[in-house]
Amino acid sequence: MLKVYAKPGVAQACLELQERFELDVPLLLAVLQAAGKGSHIDSDAIRNLDENCRRWRAEVVRPLRAIRVQLKANPWMESHPPVVSFRSELKALLDAEKLEVAVLEEAIADLPRDEGQEEGRARINLVAHMVLERFAGCTLPEEVPQARLIADAVWSLAGG
């Protein structure tokens, strides 16, 4: 997942989707990679995976992230070295996302394999769209460019 996140434009696209849809980026990346490796990811699988980590995300990850963002958003805080140091330490606490990824990877390992219903790149794009719809809470009328960029990055690393 870190290789995908490091691809040009992916980190910014993830942040934009996170802000726009309150997207769970680790969930998105985990299911896209699983789809790229041939796991069967449909809306039921996405819902189940989301429900597996919803409370952790709501009670641990998002509050930590909100504090980090608040510290960064206040210029007066950025001018105090102890605050900058604290923010860096808090960023490290976002290892909470790594725990979420471990839970997701375990659950994904139990999913059945797709039997070549769709070509890999199309499958990854479809899964990206389904994840966004899950977090948007509605049907999205068109493809979201940031999701396409992330899906293409996953595909390029999956051997596409």
C-alpha cells in the first residue's frame, strides 16, 4: 500500500477523497489491491470490511487525525518547536491505521477469488467506484478522477 501511496499524485488524491467523502483511505487501498490480486470484491464485501473497522476508524483514527490537522492549521502553533515535535509524534500515532490494515488484510484473505469476470484494470476501477459510493452514501453519476488515478496506480503495481 505504501508503494501505491508513494506514486505521483496518489497521496493528494487520497486526501481529496478523504475530505470530500470522509473516505477511509486504508480501506480503499486495501480493497483495490485485493481486487488487483484477484479477490472478489463487491458491494457486500466492501460493506462488511467497512463495518469491521468502522468503530476503530471513528473512535481512534479520525480523532487522532483531527488533532494533527488542527495543530497544522494554526500558524501560531507551528511557530513553537514543542508543538511541531508533538505533531510529529502524533503523526506516528497514526500507526493506528496500520492496525486497521492488518484487520482488513485478514478479512480480505478469506474472500473468494474472482474467476476472470472482468479484466483487472476495469475491476479495480469498478471497486474504487463502489468504495466511493459506500462513503458518499449515494450512487455517483460518473467516475471520480482522483479514484481513477489511485486505481491506475494500483493496476501499474499489480503488473498491469
